Amino acid sequence: MPALLATEIALVVVAAAGGWLPQKLAAWGETLVAIPRLLRERRAIQDSRAIGAGEFAAALTNDLDSPYLGAAARSRALRLALRAYWAIVTRVLDAR
């Protein structure tokens, strides 16, 4: 959750600089409206298949490789911070 919040805050800056802030804010609005449906779908999926958080995390990546992130995707400092954060998260999940 901390990484998601930090990423969303950073994306607001990237969106403003890239001229797509209205679309980003609209996406947040659509997501808020969809939360009840998304929670129902999430419960149904979780009830139908059991997978651990560590197993799920193993399929994810620790890199920012989207062309939409501009300079943020090329930032060495951000890349190193994300990799360090992800290393901690995966260790915690593996310890469970």
C-alpha cells in the first residue's frame, strides 16, 4: 500500500506535466464509483481460488518500464528505491 500511494502521488505530477491530469483524475473518479462492484468481484475470485500473496508477488516486476512515465521511468534513484522496497516486500511475504 505505501508504494501504491507514493506511485499515485507521483503519477499526479507526471500527469500534470504530461497534460493528462484531467484523464488521471477522471480515472480516479471512475475507480471510486466502481469500488463496490470491484470488491464483490474480488471476493468471488478469492473464494474460487486460493493463492498466497508471495506466489502472486512472484509474478510481478520491480521495474518501471512504461513509456507513459517519462523521466520517472528513467530515474536511477527511483528505480533503485523501487527495487529495494520490492526486495523488502517479497522477503516479508516469503516469511509468512
